[in-house]
Amino acid sequence: MNPIFEVERLHDKHEISQRKVFELQARFLALQQGSTANVTSEFTQAMMACCTSTPGQPPTLDAFISVYKMFEQKDKTKEKLEFVFQWLVALSHKSSSTLSIEDVQSLLRRHQVDETKLQAQLKDVLGDEGHALTASAFVDYMLTKRPLENLDTRLCISTPSIS
């Protein structure tokens, strides 16, 4: 990053202080290098895959700041949930824009070992006729059917603050 011009550009574009730009750059570099001890490499890879301007390109600080600003808002927004869905797709190592029943099962299985409860959760998420989960269905589910309290807190990436 060209320190002077890039910081000014990001400062103007995202309307954040230059100090905040440097703090976010430190977080971005820590995630890129995998040096954040409390974040698994799989989570980090999925997170960074979602911080690209265009699919297949390396993550950018600009995109990372955009994601940070989106999660800094306290409201549960459609954009935030669409990012979470994109992150889930990346976490399941898929290249498509939907999650199959098997994909959703494998993501839920990480948190639920009881097969009966897992099937109930799957039916709840996908509905009676569902064979795949799209971004719009996920957003609708999270906003209307089964809203999660403190979603932004649950998805927060904890990194040390820069003084």
C-alpha cells in the first residue's frame, strides 16, 4: 500500500480516520498472514475469500474495509446477511451461489451432533420442498422466520486493538 495516497483515498472513500485505515490495514494483514490466534485457518480463508472486489481475485484492503464498515452497523441488514451467506458458501468450499442440502447439513453438523435435531434444523432452514438454499432464501429466513439476536456480535472477528 502506498502509505500517503492510498490512506488518503481510503479515508475519503470510506469516511473513516486515517488512524482507522492503519488499524484496519493491520487487521487485514494479520488475517492474510493467519497470525490471528483465535481464528481458524478455514474461517480466515472463507473470510478473506469474501473480501475480494471480483471473484477469483486476491482480497483487497478496500473490500475488507467495506466489509468492516458493514458489520460496524448495529442493524441486521440485507447486505450483512448476503455477506454472511457468501461467507457460508466459501466456508463450504463451493463455487456456486447456492448451498445444497448436503452443504447445509455439513455446516449445521459442526454445531449439532444429534441427527434428529439436525434433520429438524435442516427442515426449518430449507422448508418442506427445499433442495437448495439461495442467498435470498437465507436472508428471508434470517430476517423474518428465525431472526438471530446480536448477529453482529456473534460474527465479530476478535483482533487486538492498535494503540
